[in-house]
Amino acid sequence: MTFRKVDLIFVVLALLVVGGVALLPSPRDRNPRVPANSTHQAITVESQCTTCHAPQAVRPLPAQHPKRQDCLHCHARAQG
């Protein structure tokens, strides 16, 4: 099996694309962290987030926020 120049170019471009995608920031990098206060640190189950962040609660989520229940998938816990 012999590699032609075009095969080598294809492999290099494919590696560049895969490497570029791997370097993209994840949602956790762009989203705000969970505050390090006692209220948030006491949360053990993500469904408890809706206690305060439900539409009619104390601190509702913005209208454009995705309707999800896995908060810690996008929001990392703050250290402290």
C-alpha cells in the first residue's frame, strides 16, 4: 500500500480538524460557576436547584436558559 501526496494532505487536514475541535471551549468554561456560598454548597441533587431557580421562585432562570435539569453539566462548582 502506497500513500500518495493527496492521502497525506487528507490525513494532516483531518488531524487539524480533530485537534481544532478538541481545543474548543466546553460549555462549563463559558458558563458561570455555582456560587461557593453555604446555600449552594448544601445542594446534593441537581433537582434541588429548581427550589430557587423555578419560573416563580426567588431567582428564576433567564428566559433564554435551556430547560434542563442537569445543572452541573454546564455549571461547575466553585472552589471554597
